[in-house]
Amino acid sequence: MTSALPSSPAAAFRVPMLRARADTVALLPGEPESPVWAFDTATLRFSRSDRQEITFENGLPIPAVVNWRGISGARAAEPLLSQAAVAPGGNGGLEIPLRHAGTFLCDIRLLGDGAARPSRPLPLVVPESEPVAVDRDEFFLVEDWRLRPDGSAIAPVSQAKDAQPSYTVNGLRSPDFTARVNERLRFRFINGCQRSVIALKLQAQEVRVMAIDGYPAEPFLARNNAFAVPPGGRVDAFVDVTSPPGSISSVLLHDGREVRSVARLITSNDPPAREKALPTPLPLTSNDLPRLELKNASRFDLTSGGAGPDWIAPTKFAASAPPAFRAKAGRTIVLALTNRAEIATVFHLHGHHFRLLDRLDDGWKPFWLDSLAIEPGQTQRIAFAAEFAGRWLIESGAADWAAPRLLKWYSVE
């Protein structure tokens, strides 16, 4: 019953080539398409393996480095620590492990603040080895834009005067998804926004969350059919379409300022997919991550929310800077993350997935994450098993278009 997503052209080669190049995207009706930077393929799809070699070619006028989200333990591909930036017109090789199935993401945005053009992210799917009881498998990639009056888009941290916010889904303005009654869809919701934390709500349909940030969760129904996703975050959800033929369910997006419809799910007039909806789905196959022992965990504090002497802009980053912390391999690490900014700050941990701890450190939420939005003045505690030796980045940035992306790094020894 599983329906495969379209294969990327890159998947036909033993060592795929990823090319970053100039591109365009239509963002305002009646206006010329806006220049952007993007990869030369819309999606990537690889099978599970111990490693996947990739060649990256930089066709941009600025240095670029590929930044992967959700692929834990990808030491050889860690940007700016293992992978140096590729000069304009240059190329380089990298290697990523694909131990687990899931929805992942890569981009070339790490060095892109204030650039001439914004850049687009690239979804990556590693399918499950076991059959998954869905009829269709769909991407839902949300991107945000800041548009000048002529429809051209600007990069983050660029002058945003008179620029208006806009959103696309899969590169389109308000696309339609059509499904039959009792058809089960797997939506791979991806927040490809530059800075925005968003909430998505699918009207009149139950949304069952199955995985977050590429790792299976204990399945649960999204409250009010809505869920929040930080920049770079991914939510895999199953939707059993039960609305009558001809019904229209809007997908609403809330960015903290306003609510807008960004897509529609239309129930077709075709015969139902089956007489009744499929039974409640079983959980996706677990990734069997190490159990966390909090009692003897190593604990560290990290404060974000503004440029400081220990947070570094990517273009100025050097591995010679002191690490945020050093951890022993095999230990459980607990990080207390405090946001001193006046707006939400987004934290992204490279190298490892983590659990969000309950307030009393007596348990954790039933899912794994690689990114987390922290409200102003709030402290959140996370825990992870220091499973992969190496040096890994920590990204932080306020949820504001003008806010810079900032870095630290940590080591597991």
C-alpha cells in the first residue's frame, strides 16, 4: 500500500552530485519570477546504508557548505568542522550515514546571511525497510520569503524595509492536495523557513503525528489538528481522509503574527479508497536509541539570545574557539538552555538527537528532536546520549528575519 515519493535524479548515480546554482521561483502573481539560490534537484531519496557518498558542486558566487539536519553522527559531513566551505566554482566530497529511515533536510544557508539572494532547502527521504500502511506519501515543504514591491526576495539579515512576508508550499502559492474518502496520506511536513517558528492546522481532519525530526514518536493525535514546527523541523503525520466528497479542508499557518491559508486538501468525488478508514496505525519502527540515565548525567548550561563573546557568526567561525562543553563518549548529557532574548530563540543541535525533559527532570516527552524553540526568558532542559565521538556544531538564532545565525561547538571524546 506504500506509495513511493518520486526519486531524485541524483539517486541514479553511485556517487550523486549535488549542485548549488542560480534559480528562480514565482512568488507574486503577475510579477517576474524572483532570483534565488537552490540545489538542482527538488528532493533526494536514498536507501538506508552505513554511508552515502555525495559530491557537492558550488555554482554560487559565494562560498557554500552543505548543512544536514537530522542525520546524527555524520562526522565526516559536519559543516565548518570537518567540511570546509567550498569556494565559488569549486567542488568537494562528503559522506553521510543513513542508518535510520526518516525525513531529513539539507541546505546551503549556513553562510548565507545578508547574501544577494535567499536559498532554498532540500528535503531528503530515507524510506522504511518495512511496509508502511499509507496510500500516498506527500511532501509539505513550507518556505517563508520577504518580498520587495517588485516581487524579488531578499536573504535573511538583509535590509527588510518595505519587504512583505509571503509563504509557499512545495514552491507554490496555496497548492491543492486531492484525496479520496478513506484514503490515508502520509504528510512529511517540513518547516523550510529561514527564521519563522510556525504552527500548522489541518481543518476538519484528524492529524496523527508519527515521527518528529526524522525519528519515530509514540503516535499521538495533534491537539485541535495543529502542531508547531521550528525552522528546519519536520513532522511526519498520517491523515485518514473522512470528509464527504467535495469537501475542502484548509491548511492554516500561524507565524505568531497572523493566520493564513497556505494549502487545501480537497476530498474528490471519485469512489472511496475503501469501505471504511484503515485501523489505527502501528508505530513506525523504532531507531533503538540508547536509553538515557539522568541520575549520573553530565550537566551544562547554555544561554542564547543575542550575540556574545562565545556565540560566533558562521562567516567568522573557527574551530580554534573554545568549545561550549566537552563530553565523554557514552555519557548522558543534560543541557539547560536559557533564552535571554525578548523573542523566541531556536536551538539546533548537530550530531545527536535529544529528548525534551519534563520540568522536574523526572521524565521526557515521547519523541526525539534535533531542534527546539525556546520562549523569551524560558529555560528548557534537554538530554542526549553522547553516542558519536567528534566535534559538533550548535546553532542558535532568534525567530526574526533580521537576527543573525550564531554558532558554538561541542566535542564528544
